[in-house]
Amino acid sequence: MDHAAEAHRTDLMTITRFVLNEQSKHPESRGDFTILLSHIVLGCKFVCSAVNKAGLAKLFGLAGETNVQGEEQKKLDVLSNEVFVKALISSGRTCILVSEEDEEAIFVEPSKRGRYCVVFDPLDGSSNIDCGVSIGTIFGIYHMKDGHESTLDYVLQPGKNMLAAGYCMYGSSCTLVLSTGTGVNGFTLDPSLGEFILTHPDIKIPKKGTIYSVNEGNAKNWDGPTAQYVERCKFPKDGSSPKSLRYIGSMVADVHRTLLYGGIFLYPADKRSPNGKLRVLYEVFPMSFLMEQAGGQAFTGKQRALELVPKKIHERSPIFLGSYDDVEEIKALYAAEEKE
Ligand code: AFP
């Protein structure tokens, strides 16, 4: 019997235990972040279970549709939003919530107010639900100083000021990837225990990858640097092999693959959408935070993505993120264009 392996299997590092360990390194900590995270984890478990049952329960029906029992059904993204908003407010640790699903930010009432601002997309990639493709929840967390008034300025901050960011992917397994600013760790839900267990400690993205990921259907509207970069992926000038193309169209799934296998994910600006498609607060920032923490880079075409200062809560930005060397290459192409 391999006792070492056995000991490893029986000594389960749950996400709560992991965060409590981290917390113990900060004696001044009051445990509020651990409580907040446990409410996010609860939301993820609920959405995971709802996504798994979607086909059976016909949860993917249109919002407001009624099922055979005559009960009103909610679309899965509407339901996920409700679950996260309620879980976050009931944690008693949040003050401002910005959700992809809600036009306006939610200011938590004073009796339930805490010090964290959470920006999130409760179910990103929801146009993929009906065909069973992996989708996910993305979140970023800002911290408000004691005694400060909760104003929108707290969420209109550069992504580098985030305290933590992560995503939960609902795929063949349910995986939660988290960074609290000291590296990136991945936890997989063990359905029999109902616990997220550390399965991907200290994720580091390969320095250079062999995959590029972009919606090539938009190619006719791309700017020069993006078009040149993708051309180089297919016809490298340095004698290396062409890169493989992988594109799911669900950011969590595309970014998860990029983080684990390396490569680059691009959602550039184009002539029709000069700001790209992806939202700064709850898509671009959290994923850029994770990429940098894993040793990669994230660039908007103009600047380091995490330096961007959003002016509106639902603002969009172009984004190029992934392996350090691959992002370096696209940065060089934009720099060259600017010089001309
Ligand atoms: P949906 O939530 O509408 O499916 O959009 C998903 C998404 O915001 C992001 O997850 C994808 O990376 C991106 O859009 C895909 O966009 P395209 O369909 O334009 O390629």
C-alpha cells in the first residue's frame, strides 16, 4: 500500500481550508473574506447543479415561460443572477454588486452592508447553454476601506486594485479557479462530498503556447496588428510550426484552456465594435488578473489591461491575454503600428 499516496488522498484541501490557511498569514484579518467566498462558492454549487439539470428540468426555457405544471420558469442566466445576488447580500459582507444581468449597480442596504464590492457575470457564455457547451461564472472583488461611503468609484477602479478574482466553469467537471493575489489555484467540485477540493495548485501558464483562440468570423473587420498576428499564427515567419486554432465562444472555457495549455485568447476591437465585445469589470479584469498571477500577460491593444480605468460599469474593451511570449508578440505589433 502506498501510504504517502493514501495520506494525500485522505488529507483533503477544501477551498475553505485553503482560504483559512491564507487568512492565518494575516493576523489582522477578521475572516470576512472567507465568509464572502463561502457565499460565492454556494452560488457556484447551485448554478452547477442547475446547469447539470438544465436538460432534464428544461431550465433553459425563455424567461417567463411556464412549464407543464404551470409554474413559471426562469432562464438559467436570470436564475443564476438571482442566486448570486441573494447569496452575496446575505453574506453581510458586500456593499456594491455589479452584475452583467443588471443595468444598474446594486447598493446593499445599510443593515446588511459589508466592505466588499463584487463584480460578476453569473452565467457567461449563456448562448451556449442549449448545446451543453461549458459555461461559467466570472467574478472580481474589490475591498472598500473602513468608514468609507459606498459609491460607484469603488468599482470604477483599475483591475490591478482587485483583491481577488476567479471563475467557476460548469463543464465535464465543475472547476473553480481563484486568485487572491498570491498565485492561482484550481479546485474541483467533488459531487459526493459537495466540496471544492484543491486539484490544480499554483497554476502557471506556459511561457509560450501553440494555440490561438479567436472568432475568425470577424476577420474582415480586424485592425492591422490583429490581422498580422493571426496571419503569423498560421504562417509563422521563423520556421516554427503553425499554431492550432481552438475557439469555443465561451470565455471561461477558452480562458481555462489557455491557462492550462498556454497560448493566446483574443477578442479584439473591429470596425463594427471599436471597443470589442467583452466587458471590462466582470470579463476582462478578472481574467487578466488570473493571467498575470499565473505568469502570463493581458493587453488591450493600447495598455496593460489591469491599468485600464473604467468610466462605466458595463464598459467594454478589446483584450489579448495568455502566455507571456505570445502576448509580447502582439504588443510589439501594436507598438510598431503606433510608430508609423
Ligand atoms: P454569451 O454570454 O452571449 O454567450 O457571450 C459569451 C461571451 O461574452 C464570451 O463568453 C465569449 O468569449 C464571447 O462572448 C464570444 O463572442 P462571439 O460569439 O462574438 O465570438
